[in-house]
Amino acid sequence: MNFQSIHKIYFIGIGGIGMSALARYFQLHGVEVHGYDRTETDLTRALAAEGMHIHYVDDVSFIPEGIDLVVFTPAVPKDHTELNWFLSRGYPLKKRAEVLGIISRAKRCIALAGTHGKTTTSTMTIHLLRACGVDATAFTGGISGNLGSNFVEGESDWVVVEADEYDRSFLQLHPEIAVINSVDADHLDIYGTAAAVLASYQQFAGQLKPGGLLLLEQSIDLDVENALYFGVESGDVQAKNIRMEDGFTVFDLAINDNVPLPDSIFSEAGRPRHFEALRLAYPGLHNVKNAIAATVAALLAGADAKKIPAALASFKGVKRRFETVVKTAKTVFVDDYAHHPAELEAAIAAARMMYPDRKITGVFQPHLFSRTRDFADAFAKALDKLDECILLPIYPARELPMEGVNSEMLLQKMTIPNKQLIQMSQLVDVLETHALEVVMTMGAGDIDTMIAPIKSMILNKE
């Protein structure tokens, strides 16, 4: 499809983080953007303020004439009125992933994949590139603290994209540089088995352009030529001497000779292929690994090595990825998008790393009945690492309820004594009765609507 011929475009699910990035791309290129989403959010309000036409009722009367392309997300239910109206009338429709694939094929693509870590790593990669001399374009799965957006367009021939495994979306991409951070089972409603998840990542890894490079977290077992491994104290690129200093995670980074980088780029960055005392304002070994992958991907794309230390230290993170909302002498409030057991464990471990002597209160909203069912034991094990846990009902998203699958089931599996299940409407009042030291809200549903009320409650108590 020739996107140059598109003058008016329609997005079904425009408020999604990936969809909104594409909407911003087309808006920037002079296309008239219209769209539907189920709920008005800060993001949809931002899109409307940028000149897009958005409504929140599934009603074909809102659809304008002259639509050249309809973009939809697989999360839209099959009985959606507007989607079926377009289908019945023969409009050209494409999934979000197809459109991103078409755009990325016109550039040199850096694709960041993994069950966990892809949003932080992609956002970190585009920050490092732009701060270190490479004016790249990016489509990320989160709002960058440095860029203030999930989309940015640059003048270079590089594009950074978050490679989403949901609905096998990342198989639309053919990158020159790829990263896979993790291959834990998820989205079993789509894949069915953990083996099918792994097979999809294997296929993605095989879609590198000729001469391309894949950066693999060192524990991942995929059969790939041209793979480079990264990790903590192991791999072709490895972090060493990790410690906390003044609220920063500090580590050294060693790059082996087999990594195809010219030694000349390191002439002013310390010893050849070695960075000392890199500083990252986010805790957790998972974020160290994210930083390793982002740094090497940026260097492979031509980033100025001598600027890397300052750029990494200035990384402001991603909205809802271990985002510090409140930090006072008494209370710290952190919000995180964690919705998989491994992500919960990583977020809680990061909080322990940064605040080792404080009580951690976690508020978790499970996301999807199928995910809660598939990983119930692992969720309970992860949540048991909190000092106290407040569970909310499951956020259904695209699913209908499943018999016997609920938050009460998780509560019964947990072993910590300080646990309770409440309605979201009770959350602020319940938290107000607790002596909060570190409080974490976690989940991918609508728990983010509670961030502002919790923040106000904490500040009013101080």
C-alpha cells in the first residue's frame, strides 16, 4: 500500500499505546486522523489536542466520508459495530502491526522484543540514539520521560520499534538490529502453549535482514546465526560490579572483541570496549540488562560512544514503568505496568533494591481472566514477596468472565498474612488507614486511573 495516497485515516482503538503512535505519525504527515476508543484517557485527550477527531461511542454515525484506510487492533472485539460496518462495505483495513511493518521496511529498523522489558529498552534506545548523534524515528509502547511521547520522527534512516509478540504482531518486522530480552510464556489465549511462544520468537529471530545482528539475553536458547549474548557477568556484552550509589544503579560494561564495533568509537570513552561506572536512575537487574541491550543497539547504529555515559544517566524512564509518582521523607509511591508474574517479581525486587529497609505495600489489579488462570500459582508466589498486598478484581479487557477465575482465587493461594481483596472504589480509603512507606500500584488495566487520587491522599497526609 502506498501511504502517500492516504488523506483520511480511521483508527479503531486509537487510544492504545501502539495505535496512538501510528496516529501521530500520520497526523505529522498531513493525514486527517479520525478514530474511536472505548474510554477517554489522558492519551486520547492529548491526541484530540493535537488535532485528531476522536469519539467514545461505537456508532457508525461518527464515521466521516472519504476514509482511505482503516487501522484496527486485534484487541477490538469481533462484534464491534464500526469494525463490521467497514468490513461489510469493503474498506481497506489493516492491523496495527501491518502498518508498522510497512513503515519500518522503508528504513533501517531496530526492533526490541521480549515478554518483558521491550518498552523500557526501546524507549532507552531511542533516547541514547538521539542524545548521541543519531536522529532516529521511533514507535514505542510507552510515553518516554525524555521525549514526552510514544512517537518521534527523525531525519536519519534509522527507526526504533517496539516488537510486540501479542497476536504475533512482531512477525511483520524485518529488522537490521533486533533485541530479545525474555521469552517467558504469555498471551496463551493466542499461542496456546509456551512452546508456541518460543517458536514465534524463533521465527522473529529468523527475520533479520541479511547481515543483521540479534542481541539475546544470555539465558535465552534460540537457534540463531549472528547472535550476540548480553547479561550480568556473562555474555558477549556484560555488566559487572553492579551497585547502588546515591539512588543510581551503577555498573561497568565490557564489550567483547567479537561484537562488530570499531575500536575507534571508544577512543574517548575509557579503555577500548569498556565503560566504567555507567549510571542509571532505575533499580533492578532487569533494568541493567535493558540498559546493556539499548547501549549496544545504539552503538551498532552509530551512536557516539563518548556521549553514552551522560545520556544513560539522563534517561528519565517511561510512564508507568517503575515511575516514581511521589517521593517524600515518609512515603514513596511507585506505579508500574507489571501484569505478568515475572514483571511483578522484577518490580518488587527493584523496590527492595532501592528501599531495602522499608515496608512495601503492593496494590495489584490482575489483567485478563485467561492470564490469571494460566499463571495463578506464579502470581501468588510473586505477590508473596510484598510485605502487604491489596488485590483488586480482575480487569477483563477483551475477555468475558471465566467460572472460578477471580482475584479471590489468588488471595487464597498467597501465604503472606497481610493481604486483602477490595473494590477499586475502596482503594484510597483503605490505603489512607495504612502506614505507608513504599506503596506500589501494579497492573495493565485501569488501575492507572487511581494514580492521581492516591497521590493526592499521600500528599495531604504529609
